[in-house]
Amino acid sequence: MNDIIVAPSGGALPAAIGIVRLSGEGCDRILDEIFLAKCNKNTTERIINKLYYGKLLGGNGKTVDLCMAVYFKAPNSYTGEAMAEIYTHGSAAIVTAAIESAVRAGARYAEPGEFTKRAFLNGKLDLTEAEATADLIHSTSELAAQTAVSQLSGSVSGEIRALRADLTALLAHYYAVCDYTDEDIEPFEYEKAAQTLRAASNRLKNLADGFERGNAIKNGIPVAVIGKPNAGKSSLFNALAGEDRAIVTDEAGTTRDVIEEHITIGGALFRMLDTAGIRQAGGKAEAMGIERSRKAAETAQGVICVFDGSRELTEEDIEAAKLIPDTLPKCAVINKSDIGILPDFEEKVKKLNIANIFILSAKTGDGLDALTQWLKALIPDAKGVLVTSPRQAKLMRSASESCALAAECAEAGLTADAFLSDAERALDQLGKITGETASADIASEIFSRFCVGK
Ligand SMILES: Nc1nc2c(ncn2[C@@H]2O[C@H](COP(=O)(O)OP(=O)(O)OP(=O)(O)O)[C@@H](O)[C@H]2O)c(=O)[nH]1
Ligand SMILES: [Mg+2]
């Protein structure tokens, strides 16, 4: 039997409400010791899953707070064990007193993620759902939250379970044919097996390929703002961020490093990267900054190239535009419209092979909306099952390869051993995704990333 754990489960204190959570068989006894319901319905009389108003008792039996408490009977709780939650006034002193009272009554402090770990061990959720729980807690955009909720509702585990079932049925059929030669069992057809394995391999590859989209939704879509010095990159970055995050001066070469700011546009998170202006650098630090600008442009999923439209287009502008990889979505911002754009500037920018051109003023914000619309178009498609965990994507990729190898063996009519070992390896890798065959170390590593109280 598990011991009883206790932890604060709410956010930073002070807050409106402080939450203390208990889990483990016998936690109702602890609740009775530290919480006195006003209606006196404690222990045997307690009605499960109902909130009670009452007194929180401190060490000396004195009332520490007037608060609410609820008791969940196993297995109908988050952890699958008996659980209790106390909702106090959100003072750090009260929450600490509640926890200390619980510890005096026999509970121990919970480790990070221990509640969710118990939920996993009790079969309340699998590893993909546990990882989705962590994603959901850390989500900073509506789209990221939606993706995590879909995973928490079993989108990924449903796929993996279905694929595991296909492979298990295939192997069971094979062994049945081998073991019961006298019985009237449908013959094992290698061609059919190869088809199943190919389909599984393709589906897994497809899921793993979606990781890049999923990761952008979870951690932000990286967009680099590049251009020659003084074009107004930092000014545009600040205008998009809605605050003065980057330093702006009329001195060329102000930004020396890549600055990252998370902004939400259209319900999705963007990782905007302000970069050092591109030019033949004078100093060492600036040269390094320019190298980082180059890298930012290469690794982003979209690039905004900023031009100062109030002055002649220069070689440095052309150099900056050349940094954008052909494969990336890109746009040109002709900046400083408030002081007038040179008549032939747009024509010249068109010749740089950038189709989307926005004329705007980073200073006044005029014309910024059209750029925001362009950024919205970069939001990845979140439809269908989306993988956001690098751990899961890696396992999916190797399971896909194992399935492909097994399919090849089956197609080539190689010995059964070769086909079986690859199919079984795939099955094991799929089990690691959901946690059926994951080692205790993997599970512990995942739960250690949680906060205390979850
Ligand atoms: N009039 C006007 N001035 C602008 C606009 N955008 C930027 N500026 C000015 O242009 C100068 C350079 O702006 P920054 O945003 O620092 O330019 P940058 O591209 O980040 O420059 P580096 O960091 O040196 O590469 C500053 O004096 C800004 O005030 C604009 O839309 N209109
Ligand atoms: Mg700058």
C-alpha cells in the first residue's frame, strides 16, 4: 500500500485560493484530524465528492483558516487512490500550516509529479497522457492547450494502441499457426503480413513527421527578423511584441545578439527572433552577432526581411535577403512609411525574389495588421493527431523503421526469425511510447519534470 503524500497544488502565493492535495489510502483519517466540517459530517458520515465548509486546524488545535475540503474515494480520483483536497485562503502561511498539520498526522511531502505518477501506476493515464498533462500545464497559447488536451483525451495513445493491436494480432496468428499445426487455423500469409507492417510503418512515420508542427505549436513558431543595420528590425520586433523589449537607437549595429520574445498571434505562440544587422562587421562581437543572425534565418520557420524604405536600397540589403533559405516562407517589410518610401523601392525589393511585401511603419504601427495576417498563415495545421514529445517522435521513428524492416523480410521470404525479431522490436518500441514496456527510469524521468503537487 502506498503511503500518504501531501503537497501544495495551486499556483504562486499569495493568491485568492491555496490548494493542498493529499493522496493515499487513509487520507480521510488525516483530513478528519486537520479539518473540522461545520456540519460535523466527518469520517463515516462523509459524503464523497462534495465540498465541505469548515475549519482548518493547526498544530495546537487552533483554527488556522476557514476553508473548503473535499474527499474522493478510490478509485474515482485523479491518482486512482483515496484523495483529499483542501481549498484555503491563498496565504503561504496557511498553506504551509495545512501541509505541516497533514505531515504531523502521518502524511509525507510529495515529490514532483508524484500524484501523476501514481495515476500512471494505477492505470488512470498512460505515458503519452502524462506528458500531455505536463504540456497542458505549461501551455502558453490556446492552440498549444488544445493540442495537449487532445493528447490527454487519448489521441496519441489511441493510435499507438490500435497499431499495437494490429502487430500483436499478426504475431499471435503467426505463433498459432506454428504451435497448432493440426488445428484448423487460417494459414499465415507473408504478403498480407507485409501489408499490415507497411501500413503501420507509414502511419508511424507520418506521426513522427508531424512532430515539427507539434513542436512549433507547443514551443512557438520561430520567425527571424533580419535586415541590414538600422532598417528598423528591433523597432518592428518591439511593435509586434507590444513592448520595448529590444534596444532601438539610430546607431547602426545596435543589436549584437539574437533576442527572443514569445508573442501570441491568432491563438498560437510565436518565437520572434530579433537579430543583428547584416553588414561587413567592424568588431568581433558584431561579427559573431551576424553569424547568429545567419543561423536564426536558417533554423526559423519564417523570415521577415526588413528594409529602410526611406533610403536607397544597398548591397547590404541584398546580402540580407540572400540569407533566407529558399525553402522558407518569407516576406519583406519596407519600413519607415511614416517618413516616406522612395518611389522605386518596392520595385527593387520585388527583384529580390520576395513575393510578400508589406509597406509599414514600425514607429507608428501603420500597416502592421497585414504583416500579422501573414504571420497567422504560418501557424501549422493542428488537425488530426499531433505529436509534441521528442521522446514519442523518436520511438515512433524507430518503430516505423522496425516495421519497414519486418515488412521487407516478409516480402523477401526471409526466415521467420528475421521478420519476427523486427516486428517484436516494433511492438516493444510502441509499448515504450505508452508506458506498457517503459522502464521505471523513463517513467521517473518524465514525472520529475512535473511540478510538486501535480
Ligand atoms: N521614422 C521611422 N523611424 C524608424 C522606424 N523604425 C525604426 N526607426 C528608427 O530607425 C533607427 C534604427 O532602428 P532599430 O529598430 O534600432 O534598427 P535595427 O534594424 O534593429 O538596427 P540594428 O540593431 O543596428 O541592426 C532608430 O532610430 C529608429 O527609431 C519607422 O518606422 N519610422
Ligand atoms: Mg536592432
